[in-house]
Amino acid sequence: MPSNWVKTMAADDLEKRVAALEAEVAKLKATSDSTAERPHQWWNEIAGSFADDPVYEEAMRLGREWRESFRARSRPRNKRTHDHP
């Protein structure tokens, strides 16, 4: 008899847990569906936030110099042509 009681309690508990999970999934789907219609454009939130910022301008200048330093080093070399018989 205790075994049936345990099975009944376990089944009831399992049903409650599944119902709670289904409700949570439904809530997440509803939230996901409403945000999926219009993608979040994060760049609109930060656009202009560095305007007239001297630290940002300095960071951009240093980054540009760093990138340009690679271009100067990677200039094409004159390739030797080999005469093959």
C-alpha cells in the first residue's frame, strides 16, 4: 500500500511541476514573439553618445594609426620571375 501512495504523490507532484513549466514556457514564448516582430536596434540607443568626447576621438585616432601601421608593412613586394625551360 505505501508503494501506491508514493506513486500517487509522485504523479501529482510531477503533474504540478509540468503544469508550472508549461505556464513558464507559454510566458516566455509570448515575450519572445512580441520582441521577435521588431528586432532590437541597440545602435540607435548609443548613436551620438560619444559626440564631442575628446577621449573617444583620441581612441579612434590611436586605433586608426595602429591599423595603418599594418598597411605600411604589408605593401606588395616585387616578385622575382623565374625562367623555366
